[in-house]
Amino acid sequence: MPAMMGKAKAQQRLIDNLQDEFAKVQREYHLPAGDFPDVEHFKQVLAGYSIDKFEKMKPKMVQAVDDMLAHDIPDLLKNFSNPYQ
């Protein structure tokens, strides 16, 4: 039972400091603030979940998605004409 209390407290601390957590992620991954959801709404959503059940972030997967967004998708889009030109 004490382990569950510790996890609940850790989750509440994370939710309470969500704005700071968003800022850390924003800096680490060079993301614009507009890519993040509204903090207050997201706090309400997170409160309904048990965060310890979330999968851990996998750096290789993040890198693969980043590479896809930076290279693969732009290359793919070159195959289509731009209707605005």
C-alpha cells in the first residue's frame, strides 16, 4: 500500500508542475509552445489516468519519428504539386 501512495504523490507532483514539465520537454526537443495542449485541460485529463501505467519513452522511436518528419515526409511531398503556386 505505501508504494501506491508514493506513486499517487509523484503523479500529483507531476500534475502540479505540468507547466514546468512542458517547458523542459519544449527545450529538450526544440518544440514550439503552440505544440502543447492547454495546461489546465491536460491536468484534468491526466488526473483520470494512472501515469505509472504509461509506456516509457523510447529515444530510438523518437529519433525515428523526428527523421521521418524531417526527411521522409518532405521527400514524399515533393511528388505532389502545390495548388497554391
